Amino acid sequence: MAKARALDRRRKSVRNIRKITRTMELIATARFKKAMDRSVAARDYTKHLASMLENIAAVGADVDHPLLEIRPTKRTAVLVLTGNRGLCGGYNSNIVRQAMALLGQWKSEQVGTTVAVSGKRGIGALKFRGVEVAETYTTFEDKPEYAAVAPIGQAYLEAYAAGEIDRLDVAYTRFHGIAKQEAVTEMLLPLAPPEAAEGSGRLASDEYDFYPSARSILEELLPASFMSRLFKCFLDAAVSEQVARMVAMKAATENAGGLIKSLSRAYNRARQSQITGEIMEILGGVEALKQ
Amino acid sequence: MADSPRTAGIQCVIVTPETTILDVKARSVVLPLEDGQRGVGRGHAPFIGRLGAGAVRITTVDGREAVHSVFVEKGFVEVSHDVVTVITQRALPAEKLDLGTARQDLAAISSQAARGDEAIDAKLQAQQAAREIVRIAERAR
């Protein structure tokens, strides 16, 4: 009975694992929905901000602002957004790979880099690869809050204005849709200059007045637009992490199902052959007695 | 859409980075611009303005007249074709403000000492914002 019993024991433990992965899948699904709602709710802000920028640019306000100015890159900052937890497929390692590629590029160009990492997984992975990490955050989970992101953004804006950094890149997972997420590095500073809205059936009466002036509004609007883009990176990262975990756990659950099936088959076969063996022995005994 | 003067209004939207706080039809909206308040009714000329700290007061048209007040601190407003869009980093609906905590916050900010021009500016701004919150909370009671 030894082999059959061992198979049964393995089957039981695989069943337990399946229970856990299925639960994790359900939790990730629920969290994903919530994170998705937040991300959708935040889209309005970005949309309105962008349209306001377009309108100002359309008026032809001379847009020169320190945040738009492209300087030669001497010192740069990189922000890496990973998860605090694993068991989410290639989510964390993809971002780390992206970040390492960028860091390697800066290194070969001999540009000084300041690295900040959010998420325990990324902190561990980068430390393992010998990257010096200046700042770490572990408080961002599936619900990043604007109030928590704002100080980080503010610090970058100040560093940029003071000339301590000439460029800021964020390595994160962009969320294109439930079927597609992609680890990317995106340049957030200097900002891309706003483009004028192009003839979307605008009337001449759409000429805006500005209080107090287009220039002073732009001065406030550009930092706000940077903040909203940074916040969007955090939101995207949170949604993508949940999707990645959902997919990984779904695959794990299915795998466990397959494993249980093949274990059951092997177990049944082992038990049957054992029974057959016993019957053969008995029959052999009977034959022997007859003679 | 019915366009009779009684029912037609202006669409008023208040958004923060996290969510849309308010999206209602309004008869008139009073906005706290940086240098003073400004009322917006139907057919107002389009403008974009910078907001200071204060209350956005909205008189709605649906059924009975009700006034919403929302505290906003910094941000922008875009008025175009009977649509008022307020974009702000922080918005607190008046019914969620608590007078007790608001007064405490104001007292705490007032009692802090500020040194240097920047710190003094920051303190004055915070103080003004806190005062506005207290005022709105008082009115909401």
C-alpha cells in the first residue's frame, strides 16, 4: 500500500494548495475591481487638466517654464514602482529588468543617478543587484492615495527646480486594458510641452479669458499636470499588480487541477495493481493447495 | 434637453486627482478665485481662472433650491458654454466638515511660529484655508 498512500498524500497537499491559490485569485479579482474603479475615477482629472492645457496653448501663450526646459542630462532620478508582495507572475521582475536596463544606460553614459524604489520586492531585487537605493517606500498597496504621492512629487519638482536632477524617469507597469499590461520606463521630467488643441470644431467664441493671466495659470497648471501623471503611474502600477496576481493565481489553480487529475489516475492505477497482485497471490495459494 | 429658462442650467463638475466630487446641474455657481469671488450664471463668457482657498457655492435647479458648498484649496476653473469645471487637489463637501476639528486645526496653525519669508507665506496660506473651513462649517450647521 506504500506507493498508493504516498500518492494520496501528495494529492491532498495539492488540493490544499489549490484552495489557497483559488482564494488568492478571488481576492486579487476583488482588489482589481476596486483599483480599476479608482483609476477610472481619476481619469476625469487628467482629462480636464489636459484640455485646459490645450486651451491655454491654443491661445498661444508663450510657454517657457523651467519644467519644460530640456537641459543636458548630468544628474537623473529614477523611480521604480514594484509590488510589496510576490506571487504575481513576472510583474515585479519585468519592472526590475526595465529599471536595470535604464540604470545600465545611465551608467554607460556616466550620468549620476538617484534611485527611489516603492515596494519591498523591488527594494530587495535592486539591492541584490548592487544598486544603491536612496529612497524606499513600502506604504503603497492596492490603493495609492494622492495625499501620499504628492510629497514625493513635490520633492522631485523641487529637486528639478534647484537643478539637482535634470531628468526623472519612472519604471512602472502601464495598464492598457485587462488583457495587456506592459512594464515601461517613462520620462516625466522635463514635461512634454502642451500641444494646442487642433480644430475640433472650435468656435471663435471659445476664446478664453484668463484670471489673472495665462502665464500665471500655466505656472500652476504644469506642476499639477506633472503630479497627476505621477499619480497615474502609481494607480496603473496598483491595477497592473492585481491583474498580474489574478492571472498568475488563475494559472496556478488550473495547474493544481491538472496535477490532481494525474495524481488521482496514478493513485487509482497503483491501488488497482496492488489489488490485482493480491488476488494473484491468493489464486496462487489456492492452486498450490489443490495439488 | 429642455432648454426653458426654468429648467436649463449650467453643468458644474468638481474633480480631484482621486475622484469626481460633484457633477450637478446648477442655476448659478460662485467661485473663489485667487483675488476674490466670482459668480457664474448661464451664458457666461468662457474663462480659465486660478482658485484660491474658499467655498464653491452652487445653487441647484432640480426641484427645490438647494445650495451645495464645497471647500476647495488651490486649483483651476474652466468656464465654457454653460459648463463649469473645477479642478482642485483638495475638495471637501461642507456636510463632511466638522466645526470642532476645523476650529482646532485653525488654532493649531495660528499657534505655530514661522520664521523666514517662505514659512510665513505658507503659514498665512494655511491659516486662511483653515479660516475658510471654519466659516463654511459654521454656515453648514
